[in-house]
Amino acid sequence: MTYQVDSAFTGLFRAFTSDSQSIGAHLTQQMDELHADDALLVSTGTDLALFPGRGQTPSIESFRKSTRGFIELTAISHLPLALAYIARMRELSPDKEIWRMEVDRLLHHARETQAANSIALWREQVALESFVGFEQKLANLVDYTCASTITYLEDVKKHPEHMSFQRLRETYFDPSPGGTFAVPMNDVMFATFGLAYLDIVYRISNWLAAQSLDWSRAMVLVSGQSGRPTAGSSWASNNMCHLIWRASQRALPLERLYVAPHAPSFNVANLSGAAELAELERGYRKLWLNTRASVEVSRELFDGYPGYQFTPSASDGMPTIRFANDRVNMIARMRRIMEDPAQLLSNCVADYIADQLYNNGNCPAQVEIPGFTNIEYPKVHIE
């Protein structure tokens, strides 16, 4: 006999929460009416949207690929790592031409980027407020990274055996003082990560401060995929949580921020219009309030028994950077974010930069950036 649930049990099951007209759905609707004036802040992998409430026009701030400087800095950050990937390709199949083809392709892009780099590019085209005063040093960093990489790749074309991890470590990523390359590429990678995140934290902090939110009532949701499919699913591994909390001047109650990695996401560049954004807001409010309903019912129902208190660890055991150029812990952080699939790549610098900006009154010039502050990149004659 084929198993089938008795309709009476099915009806009872659906009456609670698994139906659009269930008790749970109606409770959420009641809460939505009561919290209609409360602001909802939603962070996705690329954008932040603030929905003020009562159908008012949302405000959106982007923080990744669509923002000035992000691609420029990330491209330079990836350049040394690209050599490591090519070295792995050669290690796996030394006789195949594919890794040699990638050497030529990377050489082409490094030369093109070196030619395009200039002080004017950083001062007039990227033109970020958070980088004011850094333009010459940024141009030097880019020129040095491109020139060093070109030198290494040209050598590899003559001596293919030099595309090895041992040689890369000893001469390029972590060279001894007095070697061919004055600044380790480990410093370059950490510096560019830090600079990119410096601008993100600075802009978002200023943007949120201008909203004059009542953080005690704000509903905050970190929604959808962030970075790698395996990453950013908790407060400890999703740096937007720590950033928003810091930007609120620590006024946001931690329990009012929910991470929903499987919830819908959006990219402001792909939105079709106001109607789509309004529909997203309705879904996000329902998700947040439905989650909150369980919390509030539990507190009333089990009053007098030990309760849950959310106390996140923002850095998730990430090695502590003790001073501006603490190379041991800088490199340990980069290793951690590459080996731990739960981590966003930006987590190697995120909590450090957010804390530094918070402690220095959101003044970028006062932030000590590992791999950049107190590091002299060879000065080049570029306009």
C-alpha cells in the first residue's frame, strides 16, 4: 500500500507555518504592520540598500566592482598570485604549453598596465577621497609590482625551471634583504587588499552616518552569496557584519543582524527598476520579521530559563596584526583565507582596517596599512 499522509494531519501541519495563510504567516504580517516605519538595511555581495520604511525611496551604496579603484587595486593584488598559479600549472604538467602561454599572456597584461599607470590616474581618474596624499606612492607601488613581475617572467622565458614555488618564495614573494626585488610581493598583496578595503569601509561608514538611523530598531540583513560559494555564511566569516557594526558606532544590537546566505541577492547594476526593488524589500522584510518572530515568541514562552546571547568573534581566530608591518601575521592571514573555504578573501584585512578606521575617527590618513605604511616602494619617474 502506497503511503499517504492523512489530510487531517496535512491540514494541521500547514496551519502552523508552511502555508501563505498560516498562523506563522499571519504573525509575520502583524509584525510587518507594527514595524513598517523601521529602517531595513540589506547588504549583498556587491551593494548596500537602505529601505527607510513606509515605501520610501531606498538609498543604495555599492562597494565592489562598480566602484572606482576596486578593479585597479585588485588587479595588482592578483598579479603576484597569478605567478603562483602558473607555477602550479607547470608543476602539474611541465611539458604542456599551456603554462608557457599563460606566461606570455600575463607579460602582455603587466606591460599594458605599467604603461597605463600614472600619478594622474590615481589623482584625477580614480580620485578617491580616502587616497588623498597617497597618489605618488600608489603609482610607485603599481609600477614596482608590474616591473618586478615583468622581470621575473622574462627570466622564466629563458629559464623555465625558475617557475617554481621555491624560487618564487625565495626571490619574489619573501626575498631576503638585498635581493633583486626590494619589497616582498607578500607586502604588495596585503597592501592592495588593505587599500581597497580602506576605501570601502571609509565610504560605507560615511554613508551610514549620513542616514541618521535609529540603530536600536534597525533591521539588518546580510543576504545572498558573498565571494566564494562556500564563504561568508556567518558573522565571523562575513566581514560586512563587523563593518556595519563598527559603522553604527557599535550602537547596532548584534542580535538584530541576520546572515542569510541562501536568501535572494541583487546587484544594483542589474535592477530593472523601482518595482523590482520594492518587491525585494517586501521579501527581505518578511524574511527578517519571520526570523525575529521565533526569537520573540521564545523569550515570552520560556521566560525564566537560560536564554541565548549572541557574542560573535569578528575575526574568527584570524592571527592578530600587532604592528604596521607584522609580516608573520600578515602572511598567516593570507594563508588562512586561501586555505579556509569559509573565509572571504577580503577577510585577511577586513576586521583590521575597520577597527583602525574606527579607532582613528574614520580618517584614512591615520590608518597604518600593513605592506604600505612605512614601506618605501622604489620611486619611478612617472607623470
